[in-house]
Amino acid sequence: MSATPATADFTSAPLKRTKIVLLGDQSVGKTSLITRFMYDTFDNTYQATIGIDFLSKTMYLDDRTVRLQLWDTAGQERFRSLIPSYIRDSSVAIVVYDITNRASFMSTSKWIDDVRSERGSDVIIVLVGNKADLSDKRCFAKKSHNAFEFL
């Protein structure tokens, strides 16, 4: 018998773990974004995240398999002291604000500062304006959302 070359087997390759932490003020929709991504559903009822929630999803990409760890943080001020430990070994920080709440947008600089303090420049930061379905209640013009001018 002759040996034949093995084909690529995604199950035998080690999984690359990517930790993604979602940050932002209370009620900006961090949990809703994760729920939509994980289950493709949306729930109109609001329930505040207490502390942290953690979900995991395996993604099969062209040449590798990636395990995404999604960390859903509480936006309430009383949980702020816990945030640095959640950011510590993250690869990506998604900072979320509510387009109908100007204060949540102004707070994004504070959240980004927290990420930079903990991770320096060794992290990808994504700024997300959420609740686009409520654009008729938008509290400021789209052009004032220019993150590069603001941050």
C-alpha cells in the first residue's frame, strides 16, 4: 500500500481563540448585538447584564477555524471596577453607543481610554453606533459621528 497525502482537516488543527469584549454604557444594545450574532434573533424586552456574560462560537473560515469568545459587559457604573480584568487579554474591543443617546456617544472616549490603558495598541477597537432602526429618533446628525474627529 502506498501512503496518500492527507487533505486539510479543520478538526485536527488547533483552534485559534479570539476574545472579543463589548463595552459601552448601560442600555446601548451590547447584549442585543451578541444575541443577533449568536442566534439571529432580537428581543424587544430589556434586561440589564449583571457583571458579565460569556458566549462562545466557532467560525469556519477559508483556511482555519476560530473560536470566538464574546464577553458581554455590564454598562452600569457600579461594575466599572471589573472592566479592566475583562479587557486584559482581549484581541478586540467593540465599543457600542446608542445613536438616540448623545451621552452614550460621548462616553465612548472613556471606554476607549479604558481599553488603551489595559491593552495599549495591542488590540483592535471597533466603534459601533447601535439602534439604527430608531434613526428617526437620532439625537445628532450623522456627520457628527465622525469618530476620527471626536476621538
